[in-house]
Amino acid sequence: MIKLDKQDKLLDKVSQKTHVSKEDILSLASDLQTKDLNDEKNIREFVNKISRLTNKQVKPEQMDKIVRIIQNNQIPTDIDKLV
């Protein structure tokens, strides 16, 4: 029960900061679990989906940088620092 409470608080925090519903965040997480992140096309589609949900434009050079970070497994692991 404690784990769910922490997850729910994290979802609330992310939702408040991004203005994306918890349902959309969970949908993104579910979608991410089924994607092959070694495939550049999948990464770009996923980032574009996030971009649409957050109403934030991703410039081509930003997209390229995100793709490189994901493909090189340089994603930060400390989620608390990201939110």
C-alpha cells in the first residue's frame, strides 16, 4: 500500500508540473513498455506524442539530442531530480 501511495504522489506531482492527466501519463508509460527503444522511429514517435500532450514544440536539434541520449542509455535514473 505504501508503494502505491508513493507512486500516486509522484503521478500527482508530474501531472501538476506538466499539466498532463494521470491517465495520459499512465498511458504513456504503458506505451513505452511496448516500444523498442533501440529503434529511432519509435523514439521519435514517442517524443512527438509527449510533445502533443504537453503542447511543447520539440525542435529538430532537440529531437536529435533526445534520440542520442535514449539510444546511448544516458537517461537519468533518479526520477526525483527530474520532477
